[in-house]
Amino acid sequence: MCPTFCCKSSLYANQMAERDFAVVAFDPSYTGESSGEPRNLASPEINTEDFSAAVDFLGIQKNIDRNKIGIIGICGFGGFALNATAVDKRVKAVATSTMYDMTRVMSKGYNDAVTLEQRTKTLEQLGEQRWKDAETGTFATGAKLNAEKPKADAPEFLKGYYDYYSTPRGYHERAVNSKGSWTATTPLSFMNMPIRTYIKEISPRPVLIIAGEKAHSRYFSEDAFKAAAEPKELVIVPNAVHTDLYDQIDKIPFDKLQTFFKENLKQ
């Protein structure tokens, strides 16, 4: 199963279906075609639960062997996929592709560069925003995502996000990352809830972690791999950046995903 903010999980789902897997792709709660208010809200608990809810759904289908369910998590949902698998023993194998640890990046910034002073200031601002939301009875939204084309000297990953989410590659009018915005206070729940706490408890179930060689996010995958217990495997895709593994079929190692799940969902 694969979650999506636009088209990437549908692409993964279609590719795996062509390889004889029964697959469900879903929009996370409060986004896209999923229900829930307020819109465009995320949290580690909710988005981890999204995976377990999908396991519930698959396990009651008459044509599904509930003892052979695996997960693919893409980008930020790679981290949630690992978190869900650690606690949900019904999941027999998990793979991540171009993953983010969203609790880490929101609380510590890229490459853990955020200082305690900066973190404290951010938390104070978010607390004040909660009072404003309570006073108005509405949820303020944060900055628009991918609304403007990055300048020529912008970091590669910002250009990659724009090129994916704001072009026909991955644009969807109801996808929050396509010129939408999250609720302004969404970061709060991520900033004191590390999702890799119990990653070792995925074992003895297998973990496959896939990352691009040139991805700015590669360190998330490598650190998750180090933290996980055996059996585990790390695949680094040559010359790939973060967003290449969203939709570039010639770079995403689908044959490896096929082999991984067929070998590990036998019993």
C-alpha cells in the first residue's frame, strides 16, 4: 500500500499491480480525497494511523491474505511507514523510497541545524498562533507551497519540488503540496514526537530502504537504516535526486521492490 499527496503513490501502486500485487493507494487523512476537518492537517499519530487503517481495510477483503500485507512509504510517508510497521505487527514487510523523517526535520531542521534558541522561538510563535485560531474559530494556514518558481540559485531540492508538484508531472488541484498550504500549527505535533523510537522492533520483519545517491534527503534513509535491526537492506540509486524517485520509472527500482515483497510475503 502507498499513500499520496498527488500522483506518486498511484504510480507506485500501478507498477506493483502490474507485478501481480493487490495494491491500495490512499490520500492521508484531511488531505485530497480523504475526509476530515480541518483540511490540510498532518500529525505523526494521524499519519501513522492512516497505514494501520489501510491494513484494516485490506485484511477484511475476501480476496486478500491478511497474513501477506506489506507497506511502501514514499517521501515523508516513508518515515510513517516505518513507525506504523514497528507498532502494527500485521505488516510483514516494509519498504521506503526517498524517505523523510518529518519529526526530525521539523524539530531540528535540515541536517539538524536548528538551535535550541530557534526551536524555542518557533514553539512560542506556534503557541501564540493556537490562541489566534481559538479566537477566530478557524485554522490559519502557513505559507503557500511551490507557488512560485524558485530562482536560479535556489537549492536543487526546492527546484525539484516545484518541478514535480507545480507541473503536469505531479500537479493536482486538491493536493496540498501543489500550491496549497498546511495549517499553520501543523508543526507542533511533529516537534516532540520522534517516529524512529521503536524502529528496531520492526525486526524480524524485513526492511528495504531506497534513496537517491544525490538526494538532499539521503541522510534520513541512511540513519534509519543504521537504526533498524536485521534483516534490512539499503539501496542507493545512482545519480538520482530526491524527486527522481517520485515518478522516474527508469530510476525507481521496481524490480527490487517486486523481489523484496515476493520473497518476504511468502509465508
